[in-house]
Amino acid sequence: MEKLNKIFDSFATNLIFKNKSVLQSNYSPEEILHREEQVGAVASILGPTLKGEKVSNLFLYGKTGTGKTLTVRYVGAKLEEKMQQMGKDNLKFLYVNCKLKKVSDTEYRIIAELINVLGGKVPSTGLPTDAVYSRFIEMIDNKPQIIVLVLDEIDQAVKKISDNFIYTLTRMNSELKNAQISLVGISNSLTFMDNLDPRVKSSLGEEEIVFPPYNALQLKDILKERATQAFGEGCLEEGVIEKCAAYAAREHGDARRALDLLRVAGELAVRDDGKKVLLKHIDAANQKIERDKMLDVIESEPTQFQLVLYSIMQLGENLPKENLSTGEVYNKYQELCESTKHEVLTQRRVSDILSEFDMLGIINARVISKGRQGRTREIKLMLAPGIKDKAREILERTLDL
């Protein structure tokens, strides 16, 4: 017990953090640095809602951590604030993250989540999809108002469902008597629009804004501003901010990653019962985030992706060789689908999934020529032993194996 008290006391008395919440991804700063142009553009497009006018559908894209969600939520909050000052209440921003597992699986669940955000309730499954749409329309069409639907990581929902639900949402205005809906789609994929149905593309992409990655100097400014509020005075070793910014700049200018890195480094320093966040804590935090990120990816991937990955893991344990062929993986995947009663995808589709795994760094896929027999890919699992064990636990739990 004395040992536990010592651990608890070290946390209770440590003064490294002053206000850790400013480093969290859901924190809304008073000012968004280095995004003045994008904030102005979003405000100009959505501004007419103040006069009760339906605005153009808006599409934002850029890599992870470039300020897309932050900008939309910031402008939305300011618009709602302005509406209240004008004594009106006919503008609502409804925000849904389409990547969340409970939301992105089906069209039904996306609309159910919108109803939930409005304060209503529908069961997570069980009703006809049309009935859920009717409930949503009933909830918003009771008075003249503008509804701005913000669908964050919209590409994830389209990947798992289809783009039909976007088209249904854009056509919904024809059924509304009082309210009007405008859509804001946010995507981390720069090529997302290329694969949409032409009808959906023309209705969604009325206005587009691109968010470029932050450079190292911009990231340094963002980190400095947040660090002043997050940490006690003198609690950062010299060079910590610069090292964080350099790491994140390598990761395509991802501000969210930079802030996570600084927060996790602070947490590790507190666990060490240190007085300062040191450069070594940044390196340790980077390794921890890499490990956690890989597991998050594995947990959030669709069922078919998880089945392919579990097939690779099982083969790796049962076969003496290090590299596997695409054919071996596909045969094992077919067996697994049959035993778990899942639909079997074509070999071409499984090959696409393997390419995605290669891109994510989960596997290393090397194309080799087999002469007259054509070409195949040699597949090697790239998960570290610690991650592999946790990944197996996640897959067995989510696939109910």
C-alpha cells in the first residue's frame, strides 16, 4: 500500500501539467493559427445562413491534422453565437464523425446518430431505414431553419457503405417544407471525389476548400501557443517543441500528431516523476503513438480487412517460411470466411486490401516474377511482436473467433 501511495503522490504533486486539456484533439482554441485563409473561406460560404438562406454544399479535404474539423467547428460555433446575439434560433450545426464504429457501418446508423445529436432516440438496429429518415425529417422540419450537416471522415462511410446515402441527404430538401439542409463533407483522402457517382459529385462538390499540410515552423507556432497554456513554467527542456514539430512535419504536417506527441511525452515525464519534459520523452512518446496508431487502424478497419489480416497472421504461425504468396493468403481467407459465415470477396478485391495493408505498413508486399506462371506477391507481416499479440486479441474479439 505504501508503494501505491508513493505512486499516487507523485501524480498528485507533479507540476508539469497546468492544463492538459488544451493538448487534446477536441480542444477549440480562441484563434486558429495559420488557417486564416481557410477560416475566411468557410465563413464566407456559410455566412448567408445568418439570413436564413440555404448555402452551397461544401467539401473540405486535406491530410489528417491539417485543421479541417477544427476550422468547421470553430466557424460553426461563431455562427451560432452570432445567431443568438441576433435573437434567432433557426440555425443548427449537426456534427457526426463517420469513422466511429457505431456510426459508419450502415446508412441507418448515420441517420440514427444525427437523430441522437438532435436529442432524439431510435434503436441502433431494427427499424426500416425509411422510418429512420422519416423520424429525422420530422425532427428538423417543425419550423423554418437551416441545418448544416457536418460529415467528418465521410470517405470512411462511403468505403464501408456506398455513396447512396450522400445522394439521399442532398435530395432531402425536396421533402422538407420548412427546414433546409446543407452538407459539409470532410475527407482525409485527396482523391475521394474521383470515385463518387457523378450525381453525388455534382451535388456535394458545389464548393471545395483544400487544406495544405503545416510546415515545421507553423507547427512550432501552434505547439508554442498550446504549450504555454498546457505546461507549468520552465517544464519543457530546450528543444522539445522543435523536436515535436520536426517529427510531425515528417508525418505530412500533422498538427494533431504534434499535439499528441507533446501530451504523451508530458504523461511519460509525469510517470517518471520528473520535473521537466525531456527530449528522451519525445522519442519514447513517438514509439508509443506509432504502436497505438497501428492497433487503432486494425480495430477500425471493416470486417473483410480484419478477415484478410487474421488469415495472414494464422498462416505466419502455421507455415515454416517467412514470406507468403497471395494465393496462400486467399485460400486461407476463403476458409476463414466459410467458417465464420462471411461473404467471400474476389481475389482481385483481396489483392486491393493487401495493397492497402502494404501502404499502411502492416505488411511488406514484394512483387516477384515466376516466369511463365506470371507474377505474384511475397507477403511478410511487419507487426512487431508486442503489437502482433494485441492485434490478435483485437481481431479475435471483433470477429468473434
